[in-house]
Amino acid sequence: MTVAALIVAAGKGIRAGGSVPKQFSSLAGKPVLAHSHEALSAHPAIAQVLVVIGPGQEQALADALGDTPFVIGGAERRDSVRAGLEALADKGVTRVLIHDAARPFLPTRVIDALIEALDHAPGAVPVLPVADTLARGEATLGDNVPRAGLNRVQTPQAFHFDAILAAHRAWPADEEATDDAQMLRRMGRDVVLVPGDPMLEKITHPADFAAAEARYAATLISRSATGFDVHRFEAGQELWLGGVLIPHDKGLSGHSDADVALHAITDALLGTIGAGDIGMHFPPSDPRWRGAASAQFLEHAAGLVRAEGGVIDFVDVTIICEAPKIGPHREAIRASIATILGLPASRISLKATTTERLGFTGRGEGMAAQAIATVRLPE
Ligand code: MG
């Protein structure tokens, strides 16, 4: 048994709004298409994942997934599926899952159930029960439609490869097809039902993106991690704190701009994904970081968290020094950190304390900062 997966990503996505087709739009930190592509690619039973894109979408695909096998689809969804099936023909594929990129979140459980169902039938689809009351009517309410026995049909739809290829080849060119499963049924073949999943809901309209983000966020696990940093005061240096230049008679010295607050936050964010510390990512021995603005370190750490599907919820930082006074700069620093992280300022907390003239901060020899970051990540 060789299982392949076909992802149909050829739509122009006009209804979902935005400047790029919806399958290439960003959702939960990555392109919509990347979510189901990862789920299918990671499944141990699936040997090959082939993406069907529209003409001229090659660069968008490369930006979304890098180098990945694809074919160019046609004007209708049915043409695109056909192109994908023909590309897989005579390659030893025995079972195929046909999925729409507009359903980004694809639980492994559904993939398992579909592949298993093909042991007993040539086709299988995931379905959800209809919960709402269904009724006819345009301007005024008509009769109810009994919902017993009705299903909401999702994708992926799974098939014996030769059977669905034959169904596509036999389908009349001038007839519209609602989905692949109906094409197989036309051949007199059975399509069995497996439980679908609310996570598989389709993205069609702009508001669906927010709903999908919320569905995704509900599956995440909260994690917190801390960061700590110290830099030495030196006369003649600029003092950068949280990406803001603070007027003072001395500044912090270090290899980069020595922004002790941004370094502590960077380490906290790296900590949430177990990605080591700032020195591993930006070694002091590397001349590229001499005098560098530390905002780029923090942007990098935030990018790593988001690349893992993470959502940054909150950052709290405490600056430890006798002088300068942080209060007058608090809001500017909060706003700066928020901008770097792409978050509202309400998600950033900034505090300051002295150490009662004790220790190196108390003697004014240097400044310290500690931070804690709270993120939500996939399990
Ligand atoms: Mg540092």
C-alpha cells in the first residue's frame, strides 16, 4: 500500500480578501497551506505529498513551503484534482487523500481514520453532524429541512487511487462536480463516513481567519521562561534601553549596543522554545554584531517562537539600576518593545528598581535586567 496526498491550493481566494490568495496568507504564524502540508508530510503512512497550484503561483508556493513537488492545476477545482491525479498515475500509488488547502488544521486522528476506512471501501470522507436547524426560505421562513441523516462533508477525502482516477477520467467535461466523493459515487462505488473534526473548518470569508486563529489558539499550551542580563557602565557610551536612546552621562558597554532590557527579553523568548540563549544565536565573537541594534536579536527570537506556531502573550521586564530614572521613559520603552514584537503595548510590562545602593548596580558600575515571557505553543 502506497498512500499519497494531494493538496489543492490553486484557488485565487478572492472571497477571503487580502492581497494574496488565502492559501498563501498567514495564519497562526505560517502560510495557510503549510499547516495541512506539514500534517500530511509528517504522517508515517503517507509517502508523498503533491501540491496543486494555479498558473503563476510558483513563487508564492516557494515562499510558503520552499522546494516541494507541485503541479499546475486548471480553471475548476475538478481540473486541478485531475492534474494532480494524472501526475501520480503509474507511480505505484494505491491510495490517495485529496485535501483542500483552505482547511488548514488537519488532525492526525482524521488521517488515520480515512486510511483505515479504505481497507473496507474504495472511498471515505470525514463528516460532522448538522447542529443548526435547517430551513428553506428567501425573505421569509419556509419549511424546516429534517436534519436527521444530513452531514457536513469535509476534506481530506480518501480513495483507492485507481478508482478515483477512473471516476475523474469518466466525468463529463461540461458537468460541474461538487466534490471527488460524488464523482466516485457516480461510478456506483461506496463512500464510507468517518468522524470529521471542528478543527477542519474551511476558511472562506475574511472573518474565518480570526475564527481559525481562535480555534488554533485553544489547542495551545502556555509556557513561560525567564531571561537575565548585565552590562557594565562606561563613560562616552550611548545608553540604549528597550530600543530607546536614553539621555545619561554614561552608557552600557558590550559587543552590540548593550541593550540590557532587550537582551533579557530575547533570552526569555528563546527559553520558551528551549532554543538556547542570545550568545548562541549572536556570538560576541562575530564581527557582524559589533554595535548592532539589539532589536534585531529580539525580532529573531520572536520569529523563532512564531515559526513553531507560538503566540506571544505577555512580556514583563524589570530594569535594575540606581540611575538614570526609568519612570520618565517607561511608556516610550514599552511602546518600543511592543513595536519590535508586533504586539500592543498592553502586552508589555516594564518595571524598574534599585538595589538600595548595594552591589554592582548599587555602586553604579552596571545595569541588570530580568524578564519573563509567556507564550502559547503547540503541544
Ligand atoms: Mg547582553
